[in-house]
Amino acid sequence: MKVITLRPGKERSLQRRHPWVFESSVASGKADAGETVRVQASDGSFAAWAAYSPQSMIRLRAWSFEEAERIDAAFFERRIARALAVRARLAVASDGVRLIHGEADGLPGLIVDRYADTLCAQFLGVGVERWKATIADQLLRATGLARLYERSDASVRALEGLEPKAGWLRGGGPTEVTMHEHGLALTLDVAEGHKTGFYLDQRDNRRLFADTVRHFGLKRVLNCYCYTGGFSVAALAGGATDVTGIDSSAPALARAEAHVALNGFDPLRHRTLDADVNRSLREMLDRGERFDAIVLDPPKFAPSASHAERAARAYKDINRLAFMLLVPGGALFTFSCSGGISPDLFHKIVAGAGLDAGIDGLFYARLGAAPDHPMTVTFPEGEYLKGLVVIKQ
């Protein structure tokens, strides 16, 4: 077993069970990509077992903080079983579920989603890449499923020195899948689209949106960055009579329209715009259009804290425009999935947008990812999705 020695004091984060060690914290020691190493403090005392990543700024990702534990096939079997047991207790109202959520489930760099009878996995670090075959077999054994598609095509793999990979790891067949969420049918293609094909993290927020539309009697809805129309279908389920979805992806918009038909809603109550959101909001303002409810769920504007200032301006601008387009009593569901934007900062950005728009609003709810995308006490970086519901006064 190779040994990595940390600089004095740099073992403290591991003692708090935070799973990352950065390059600058390492005093000595090297290993192959993904190899499990013994991490020790400067005095030689044990700190963690971790996967070594020679190219990443995150040089070590901890598997375990127990010196007696061995990182072998049985270790991964235990971690997968534990993660699945947590999801079973959550009783998620969908057959689309996040089964493994990386560091939060003690498996850094591994994302696994279940869509009905199909698993879709992302191996984003060299540690899980090294154990891929073992993990794939154990996932199928633990779930009783026969199909596992790999979507390891995210750009973060390049930071680990890994090439993008996609395709069937186990099983095969059509990549188109239909799942159900809170009584609604939704489709995806695990070989295409964002993340592993769908945004499962917004599941409960879509349900809340449908309930809000229903309870507040909101009829005219604008869904910005609508992707495949999850919030649009939720709005229709809540009784909206005029729903507009904006996105710059024609294939995503086509699937959004298909979702409306699949769930039996009148297509005349729904339209899509293949356009830039920011420009569209300005044009709608110029035309005097107004909406009862608006969803802002943009892509990641700030991948890290160093991008926060520029991202804050972009978030503030679209939220200001949305406030101006809302009727009094209307609801804004606004989100940020940027890791570089903290919940407090996002709150300040949205409040500042309201002030610039000359409106007041009631902060009705704070939102986050669905509970099958957990954030843990020891890994607060897991809180990536922030949302606010604001009722315009």
C-alpha cells in the first residue's frame, strides 16, 4: 500500500471527515491514477484511505476514515447497499431516482440514476473509474436490473485525466425510457441530454409548482430554460391554461411538446419558443406581456466561486426581468445550480433584482434538491441547487 503524507495541520479536514484533499496539502508520496493509498498526517498517524488522482487539484478523495477497513469489492457492496437502503426509506414518488450521489453516499465521483428498468451511471473520478467493472456488477445485483448505461461524458472527467465515455456497460437495447413522477409520465434518452438524461433533482419542486399553480389559481405560465418541459407539464397538471416554454434546444422542446401530448393535455394550452431567454424576456416586456407564474431554471452560470461575480450579474438581470413580467400576486420560482453561488448570496441577488425592478415580494419558500440528492454534515459542497419562491406584492 502506497503512502501519502500530508503537510502539518492538513489532516484536520480529514479528521472532520471531509472527503477531499487538495494538491497543496500533500507533502510527499505518489501513486497511480485511482490507486487506493494510505493517507497519513505529518506525524505518521492514520488519516484516511483514499483514491489518488495525479492530475486533479483534488489530489485525494477519501473512501474511508476507518483504519481497519479494506477498500475491496466488499467495501463497494456495502456502500451501494447502504445508499439503496436510504432511498428505500425515502419512498420517492417516482421510478426515476438518484441511487448514488457521490461523496454524500461515500462513493466520490460516482453518480447513479435509476429510470424505471434502466440504470444510468457517471464515473467522474479516477477512483471509481478503476473500480468500474466491480461497481457495475454490484449495482445490477443490488437492484435486480439488467441494464446499465454509462454517461461518463461530463467535462469534469478531463480534470482527472480521463477521456469521455458513453455506452452500455451491462445489457443493451433502446435508450429511450419512460418513467413516472407524481402521476405524470415523462420520457428521456439516457444516451442524450443533460446529466444522465433528466433533472431528477427538481422532482419535488415540480410538484410544489403544480400545487402552487392550482392553489393560487395561476393561469398564464412562462417556463424559462424549460429543457424537456418538466415544469410546463406540472403547470398544466395544476390547471394552467396558457403555458410557454423557452429553450435554445430544438430536440428538448420537441420532447416537451411530446410530454404534453403523452399526459393528455390540450396542446393548444402549450407552446414552445426556440430562443435565447434573456432576449425573449426583454421582447415580452416591450410587447406588454405579463404572466401569473414564471420559472427560471438556468444552466450553471458559476461553476466555481471565482466565477461568482459575473454569474451574480447574470442571475440578477434575468430575475429583474422576470419580476417586471409578473402580475401582482404572481409567483416566481427561481433557481441556481451553480456551486459558486451560496444560498445566502442567491437570496441577496434575487432581493436585489426585486429592488431594481421596483417591486416588493414575499419570500414564500426556500427550495433545494430532492432528498435522494442528499447533502451531508461533513460535505456541505453537496448543496448545489438553490431555489426561492417569491410572490410579487
